[in-house]
Amino acid sequence: MLALFALCVVAVPQDSDPLELLRAVQRQIDAQTIAVAAEKILLEASPNRVPGFRTPPFAGLLRGDAVAGLGALRARFARAADQGPPTAPELLERLAELGGTAAAIEARAPLDLAAFENLVSATHRDLVQAIGSGREPDRVVPSLRAAIDAVRARTENLGAIADDDVSVLRERLARLAKYEESRVQRLGLELLGACLRVASEGAAERLARGTTSAPRGDMIVLGEVLADREAGFGRFVVGGPGRNVYDCTQLDVIVDVGGDDEYRGPAGGAGDRSRLAIVIDLSGNDRYLGGNDALGSASLGIGILIDAAGDDEYRAEARSAGFALAGFGACVDLAGADRYELGDLSAGVAIAGTACFADLGGDDRLRAGVESFGVGLPGGLGVHFDGGGNDARRAGRVTKHVLEGGAIEVSGAFGVGLGAPPLLAPGCGVFVDFAGDDRNDAAAIAFGVGGRGGVGAYVDLRGDDSLLAGDLALGAAYGRGLGYCVDETGDDTRSAGRYALGAAMDESVALAFDGAGDDRSVVRGPALGIALRLAAAACLDLGGRDVWSFDQDGAPPRIADLRAAAGAAIGVFLDIGGAQDRYEFHGIVAPENARTRMQSEGAGETLTKQVFVDR
């Protein structure tokens, strides 16, 4: 950490590793005064911390060295330009790495239904041991959800829980001390791997050869079925190749062979009547009509939804499409042009658990509420994967007081990690887009933001993307957080408000990285390497003919800005792509280019460093 923003740019060759450029400046800048800030960023567990909440292992890895963390993000997800979208097993491996779990995952070999049923039964037994049996979990889940909803209604977000709220919630949250988070995560990953094996190529054709029959006459399942029986984990139904309608409030595990089906109710949502719920649909243009806690959602349990093919419609309310509250939730769509209409806390969001949303193909349209699209709330790892397609996503927004009391529209979306120190461990949110020309729309706190000790990462590997955000976005951090915004290639357009593209404050670290492409960034300053109060921030661009449009009321704007208001800070802007870039300040083109500026302000504990380089 102490060498975080070192810069020996003038003497280093153009093709040098940009991370090494960042590390080298400690020899040229008196970084000793930043040591206090760097040390404080590593949050230690408090003796008053509510049990059951732990920092996700990947967040700890990134916190150990923010610059090395940038390299780790790029290494984990970078793929050769000529390769296609990632496969489901590859994403499962990445999810296991992010969760720090050594699960026994075999996601490639096909799995028949008899072996799958036996595996689900064994997993259910282990899950009950990891969570607790009897009626206690049934009582705890509604109270936990109600408590969290109440806090979110009163505060900026779950990461802004006040001490009074925690005191009220402590009794309910303490139930999580009995929850074996790492064991549930391992079971969830292994079961997700098994579900992907059931949904392997050719599975629909193999299963459709079976003999169909009418279901029970209770109207819970409509349409012909291949099986409908009670198992150790609950009711198990295998739907036939034609159209089926399922009442998912009364079913535990569903495998559907084909047809344009309709799922009513939670559809892979666990927590209300069962600790485990699964839906696997192998083909067809399906409709999923759920309320809260649906579509691969889990509260004190495991919930999984997999749709293997078809142009599907997903509709649900809060805590849906890959959500976990002290559990493991996963929503995976393997192919098709899909439509999603979701509520708050959806599409890869976790609280004291692990959640994953993945859509691997097709031109999709997604709308979700506040705190969605890869968000890790206290103690949670929330992951959102997009494999390809030209997608459009829009996150909801609410007007709340943020930072120093200004009321602004907030989304809290697209790779956001939030904590509530010292009582609740920070979370980790990761959003990864592997390919496609996408449009992503959000308000404040979006696209790689870490707040109150949390870690957020937004990673885009290919495609000409359009990102629209409000304040505190595109690689930003506050309150001892850590935020990354990484774009490997593509001609991108980025628009944001204040504190964007490398902006950190209050003992935080933020990195915005662009590897290649002719990009246009429009921001309202301060932005582009802005650091305040014992913070460090950098905006790094390695190539392309870029346009930086910068506007700010009041004082003259400065890239690589910094403020020494309450301690030392380092702000860095580094463009070493070699192409002729364009800088627009208040609509006026800056006359200079290819320049280097290093500036110091203050002394002692308030020493700040500002570095601007374009070569």
C-alpha cells in the first residue's frame, strides 16, 4: 500500500508496465506522510462486530495491495480477443475464485436425473446442518428481511446503518452466528455445478424421450410431466416437452424439458417454505412471474435458477435474480434475447452470503431497482457476469443524502461494495462484462465504487460501451473503501457527475483504468484523479485518441486534483497511449498536450501530491 501511487514516468520507457509506473513514485514523492492513510485503509475486525458477517476473501486480497489488485482483476477475467463468450463452467470457476472456496466442482460431464436427485438430497441434509433445523430458520427469515427493509427505508443504504439501528437489530442479526457461511457457499457452488451438468448440451433431447403422464390433480402443475414425486428435500417435478404452468410456491425442485412454460411464484427462491429451491429449464421461450425473493434467491438457504435456451421474460420484485441473505443464490441464463424487470437488491446482490447473476448470450434488456447489478452489502459477495450480446441495463434511483449531506439521486449499482464498520463486515460487489456494445445507465454510486470499507469492481473486457452515471462513479471510493473501474478495450463513451473516474476521499483508494480505444469521457469536476482527506486516486489510460471533457463551477478545473482539507492526499492522472488526446475545459480546448506536471501542497501530515502526465 505504501507504494500505491508512485510515479517515475518521465524516465520510464513508453511500453513499461503501467502498474510499475504507479509503484515507482515513492522514490520521487515523499510518500511517508501517506503511510498513516494507507495503514488505516486495512480494516481490522472489531470485537463489537456482529457475528455471521465476514469480509469476502476476494475483498481481502484486493485490500492487501490495491495496485496488485488491479492486476489480479485483469488477470482473472482477461481473455484473448479472438475467443468467444465464456462458458458456464468457466464462470463457475471464476465465482469459486472470488469466493475463496475450494469446492469440488465438476460442471462439464452430463448428469442424469437419478444422480441429480441423490445429490440434491445429500446437499439438503448438509445444508440443514449448516443452517439449523426445526422452525427457528422459518421464524428468523421474515424478521431479518423486515429489519433490513426498515433500515434501508430510513438510511442511505444498508451500508449506512447507524449504531442505534444495529442495537435494535443485533438480536435478529446474531442468529447468523449459527450460520456456517463458508460451508453454505461450498454447498451452493457444488450444487450450481450439478445443475449446469443437468442443463448440458443435448439434455433436453435425451430427457424428452421419456414417457409423459398427467400430473397430480391439485392444479400445482399444469401440463404433462415425466415425474412428480415427494423426495427427501421436498416435491420434485420433471416437466414434459410441452407447455407447463408451475405454482412455485408449492414446489421445491423443477426440471423442465421443453415448451414455452410459465413459472408463477418464487421459481428457485428459497427461504420461506424450504431451505433449498431449484428450477432448471432446458428449452423454450419462458415466462417467470415472481414477487419478492424469486428467481434464484436465498435467505438462510440455497436458491438456483438456470434457463438453458430461449428468449425469456423475467419479472420479479425485490431480492430477486441472484440474491442471498445468509445463503447462496444464483440466476443463470445460458442463451437467448431476454427481458428482465426486477426490483431493488436484484441481479447479483448479497448480504452475509454469496449471490451470482449470469447471462451468457443474446441482446438483453434489463431494468432493476436500487442496489442492483453486482452489489456486495455487509458481509456479502455479489457478482454479475455478462457473457456477450449488445445489452441495455438501467438501475433504479432514489433521492437520498450522500457524503456531506447533499440530496442526490442514488443507484448503488454495477459493481458496488458497501460495509457498516465497525459492527458489520464490509461487502464486495463485482460486475464483469466480457463482450458486447452495451448501454448501462445509473445515477450516483455506480460502476466500481467502494464505500464504508467495502470493495467494488466494474470490469469491461471488450465492446464499444456507453456508460451514464451520476456523482461518485466509475472507479470511486469513500469512507475507507476501495473502488475499481477497469475497461480493457473498445471505443467507449462515459458520462458522469462529480467525483468520477478515479475519485477517493476519507482514507480510501480508487483506480480507473482504460487499456485501449478512442474514448470520450464527459465529467463534471472535480474528477479524473481526485483525492481528498488522506486518500489516493488515479485515472490511467494506456492508449487511444481520447477526448476528456471537463466542466466545473467556481474555481478553475484541474485534472489530477486534490484537497488537503483534513490530511494528505495523492491524485494522479496518467495517459501514456502516445496518441494525440483532446482536453476540453468549460468547452474550451486546452492548447497544450504531451505534458507532465507534478505539484505539492502543504507540509507534514497535510502534504498532498498532484501528478498529471500525458505522453
